[in-house]
Amino acid sequence: MEHKEIAYQNKDITSKMLAENFKGKTFRVYGLNLPEIQNVLPTNIPAVKAHELRIDNIFELADGTSAIVDYESTYSQNDKVKYLNYLTGIANRYLTDKKDCPFLRMIVIYTADLTREQVSSEYNIGALHMNVECAFLSELNSDEIYQRLKQKVEKNEMLEDEELMEFIILPLSYHTKEEKQQKIQETVELATKIQDRKQQLFTLAGILAFTDKLIDHKTAAKIRRVIEMTQVAQIFEEEKQQALTQVAQIFEEEKQQALIQMAQNLEEEKQQALSLAAQNFAAEKQQALSLAAQNFAAEKQQAVKNTSKQIIIRMIRKGYSSAEISSLTSDFSPDDIDTLREELMNTEDTQP
């Protein structure tokens, strides 16, 4: 029951993120010669739910076909009936929506518990003949893949699409349950060190989704925390950039207004005393521009600091620690944040 709850929760958390990042990737590294993934389709099939079955993933491929992907650690001929329920459930959904059902592929990725010789890919009961396309993670060189990925992550190198696909499936390529559990933790830890945010989020979400039958609550919760913190950092950076853009726009408008006013004053002074204006203009202009530049630098610095301060206040009220907040900004030290936290608490305490 515990793993079923984790599985459903993981799908809710990761479905949107994976849908946005799976496009263009393939299953070639698993030994499956399939077209590129075009989209991730919803798995809420009413007919399947009625049989208390759950589809792992449905992918729309670049050639217009759809691939139902299931992950198995054991083999039973009875599983073929389960796959038939998947296929008929999807076909019924298209029928209900009054749409033509695309060509369906049934993909089964077997964990390292099974080899190709132990599995039959066909199910023939006369009137119905089903072919299953199988991938065997037992054929992957797990340790070599892990070491190669580890080296690239430690060197802060970008990962190729096929390496990302290896990353998210790697824990399932180990033989025993204990090895799988250990590798889930190790790959999650390694994934948190990926510098590129988009690749980090995809890898963590993929591990969470693909190992949902094995992952424990503690590791799943850790993945969700890292995803949330990464998204918070991204929001902080976007808001800071917006603030800087706004400050620059305000300065440009004020500069233009100041230049217009200066030109008007210059024209009036020139008409009153042309010779005197000619002598003093160069010195006054230099002084005015220098002062304007100094004022802008100070105002911009203060504006950025005020914006950062407001964001930090919001994060303090949301319960983030000073260390977490300080890791996201260079403008405030942990001591500054602690001081701000005390001021905020004192202000709120004195308010009626």
C-alpha cells in the first residue's frame, strides 16, 4: 500500500515537468529502436482504473504512434492480459472522445532481475495476436554508466539526452532489491549536484517517476524538497532580473526628463547671457552628469537591495532558514538575515 501511494503521488508531482522535458528524447539507450518522444499523454484511463491497474507511462512518438510503457521485475504470461486491458482502455478512451485510435505499441522494460531468454514477447490466443516490444536493463553495464555520469557531473559538464535517459533508469538496472534501493539514493544524491537546473529537475523527476514501485517515502520526499528549492531559486533570480530592468527603465526615463529640462534651461540662459553660458556650460554639464551617475549608482544599489530585502522577508514568513535564504543571494549574509528576521518579529509583535 505504501508504494502504491508513493506511485500515485509521484505521478501528480512529475507529470507536467516530464511532459515538458521528454520531447525529443528516445529509448535507444534501453535497446529499443523507437522514434523520438513527442509528448507525454495522460494515464487516467477509466476502464483501466476499474480493473485496479495503473499504466506507468503513455508516450506520443514522432511518427504518430503511441507507446504504453510498463516496468516489470518479474515475468508472468498473465501480465499479457493486463497489457490487453491497457490497450483496450486506451482504445475505449479514443472511442468515447470520438477520435481515431493511433497505432499502439506495448513496451515493457524489464529490470535487471530478468534476461531476454526468460521472457516471451508474444501472446497468441487465436483471434488475438499481441506483440510486446521488450527492453532488458540486465544488458546495460550499470557500473560503467554510473561512473561515466558521475565524472561528467563532477566536472560540471552538460549531459547528452541519452545520458539523461540512462540516469533516470539506472537504479532499475541493478539485480537485487537492496542494490536498487542503494542506487536510488546514490543517483538522487548525484542528480542534486547537476549544475544545469533544467537537467537537474528532469533527472530527479525521472528517477521519482521510473522508480516509484521501489522508492521509499524518505527518498521521494528528498527529491520533492530539492525540486521545490530549485524552483524557488529560479523564481528569486527572475524577480531580481525584473527589478533590475525596472530600475534601468526608471533611470532612463528620469535621465531623458533631466536632459530635456537641462536643454530648456540652457536655451533660456543662452538667450539671457550667451557669452556667460558658453563659459560655464562645459563645467556645469560635467558636474551634472557626474552627479547624475553617482545618484543613479546609489539609487540602483538601494533599489536592488530593497527588492532583495522584500523577497527575503517573504521567504522568512514562509519559514525558510537563514542558511537556505543566504545560499540564494549574495546581498545578505546569514547574520544580516537573522537581524532582519528579529526586526520583522519585533515589528509584528508591536503591531496591534
